[in-house]
Amino acid sequence: MVIVFVWPWNPLMEALFISTGVVALAEIGDKTQLLAFILAARFKKPVPIIAGILVATLANHGLAGALGAWITSVVSPDVMRWVLGGSFIGMAIWTLIPDKIEEEETQVAKHLGVFGATLVTFFLAEMGDKTQIATVALAAHYGAPLMVIAGTTLGMLLADVPAVFVGNKFAARIPMKLVHAIAAGIFAVMGLLTIFQVDKLFQ
């Protein structure tokens, strides 16, 4: 007798996997990934850099997830549908625009040690960045901020940890335009599905 265990697919798992995937794709070539390249080249200490990225992302995306959850509590569902749909479509366009890292962002915390410098610069660079805005929108869309924060943080690490270890050689091998086009496509589809409430057609 063979017992087959089927993993139950539910909205929480969808929130986790979609958040991980879209942020990992959006982070490729993003200014925070470029910052990871610079910090790795400057300090050559991957462990404290990765720890700094993790803590900074959890703090930053934690705030974004809380904002997304708050928005759902104060905005009516009909208004929320249009706001989220427009936000996802805006994210699709933004993802296609190349990013650059300003030198000032790499200098702001150079006296704090490797972990401190990474923590502060990543937190500041992520403020208002596309992956932070995506976290707000995803948390509002799914109504599951903890799963979204876990997913977006994992997505950041999936994109940034290889950058810390292999630097710019890693970036040179990635088809940036293709990756950004895929991420933009996902955001655009999510925006259209949200606006037209496609999910209700199958209920």
C-alpha cells in the first residue's frame, strides 16, 4: 500500500511563493543588489554582509508589510482593487527601468564595521525602492503580511547572497533584460487580475 501525501496549496503558500519569486526577479540588477556587489568588493567578508542584508531586509520589509496590512483595514475593497491593480502595473513599468547606486549610499556608514555598514546602507537604500513598494502591495493584496515578509526577505537573499560571494562576475552572466521582462510581466498580470477580479470568475 502506497500512501501519497499531498501538500495542501492555500493562499498563505501562494503569498509566500509569489512574494519570493517576484522580489527575487525584481532584485536582479536593483540598486540594493549593486550595493551588495560594492560591499563584497570593499570588505571581502561575506558572512557579516549577508547578516546585515538579512536584518536590514527584515526591518525594512517588516515596516512595509505592516503598512500593507494597515491599508487593507482602512480602504474599501473596491478602492483597494484599483489601487493595488495600478500599483502592480506601476511596478511592472518601474522594473524595466535600470537602477544605479549612488556613491553617497556606500559612504554613509563606513565607520560602523562590516555588519553595521551593511545594515545601515541596505536599510536606507531599500527605503522607497521597488522591492519595498512591492512588499507593501503584496501584503495588502494577500492580507498575510508575515508570509509576504518571509517571502520578500527570502527573495532578496536569493538574489543578493550569490552577489556577495561571486560579485560582478555573477551579474555579467545574467540576462538582465530578460529577467526584468519576466518580473515586469508577472507584476502586470497581477495588476490586471486584481483590477478585473478574474479570480471571481472561477468561484
